[in-house]
Amino acid sequence: MSPRPEVEAHVYRAPMWSRLDEVDRAVAVAWALDQGVCGVGGRLDAAPRDLQHAVIEVERTWEARTAARLRRFAEVARGSEVWTRDGEGLFHRGELEGPWRYDPRSAAYDVDLTHVRACRWGSGPVGPPPAVLASFGRGGRNFQRIRG
């Protein structure tokens, strides 16, 4: 199982909020911005050797939907625009620069952002376009494409 070829770049909502309620959302987003990554949850007890193994282990540990979300995140085209919101409710825009990788460090595990991609985040908060506001306004923890 190898990832599908990357497709056209799009715009994505990247809340970077764990499904584990004990993980502080603000801390997770601040960590990702500081580390220059965009990530999704689904932490594992052992680092997978590749994406295929990660998807299998995430499905075994979490569920099929979480594994499918991981695969979709890994397949997003480099150059895609991502938006997140920090603990103060301010928006940050980034651009995905690298492929999926698993971050085995304890800090990544603690914020449940072990599945990451290099991301060039802007220098600070910016005003989002209406489609981004609407997407975040609907709530949710999923990394997903923003249309419109």
C-alpha cells in the first residue's frame, strides 16, 4: 500500500485537536506552530516503519475512520494551504512543505500530534477568509478540505 500520487493543492482546516479530551488543544496547536509542523492524532505506542504500517496500526489501535483520516492527510498535495486556530481563537495560515512522517518524540505523543508534515506557518495570526471562518464555525476536530 503506497500513498496515491499527490493531487492538486487545495485549502484545508487543520484544527490539530486530539480526540483525547485530556490533551490541551491550545498546547497542541502552540507546539505545532513552534515545531513548524501540521499534524493529526492517532498516537501509537511504537513508531511505525512507514505510512502503510502507520495506517494499519492506527486502525488496529483506534478505528478505521481514524486510519482513513490519516491516509487522506498524508495524501494532501505539497503546497496546500492549511489553517488552524490557536488557544486565543486567532487564525494561522500555513503551507504544507513535506511528506507524512511519524514523530516519535514524547512531546509529540503528549499533544497527540505524532503524524506530521513539515509546514511553513506565517509569522503570526492573520484574518481568515469567509470560507475558513465558516469551516471552523461548524466545529469539529477533523482535518478537512475547505471549499468555497
